[in-house]
Amino acid sequence: MQRKWWKKKPTSIGHCYTEGLFSYSMHINYFGDILLFSGWSLLTHSLIAFIFLLLMTLMFVFIHIPGLDSYLSQRYGSEFNDYSAKTKKLVPFVY
């Protein structure tokens, strides 16, 4: 919601959102998905759920995040590059 409200401001046009939870992780939404499916995997004690979790995490790390970072770097230039240099990619305070 914070990002949605921020994007409605005229001063936000053409800028990269780096506030709220996105100040801790560049791809906090992917991290949320990993937490959700981790809980599901633990709750169900299912090997299949764990395999999906593992595959999803690997796809985020090796496919989605690099592609999105490349796009954002082209779109926002040095603003995104500065943000990327000081913010973790996926897991807050870790990676």
C-alpha cells in the first residue's frame, strides 16, 4: 500500500521506490513469497511442497532478480544503481 500511495504523488513520477520495506530488501515481495511457501512446506511436511519452494527460490535468485535488476538499471539509471549498492537483494540484512 505504501508503494501504491507513493506512486500516486506527482513528485514520484520517474523515480524508483526505495522506502518502506523496500529499504531493507530490493525484492521484498519475492522474500514474502519464500516465507509463505516455507511455512506451507513446514506445515504440510510435504517433499513436493519443499521441492516447489526450492525451485521457486532458485528461479528468483538466478532468473527473476537478475532480469528485473537489469531492467530497473536501464529504466532508472544511477538512482537504481545507488539503491542497489546499499540494499540487499532478497533477504533483509543477509543477501
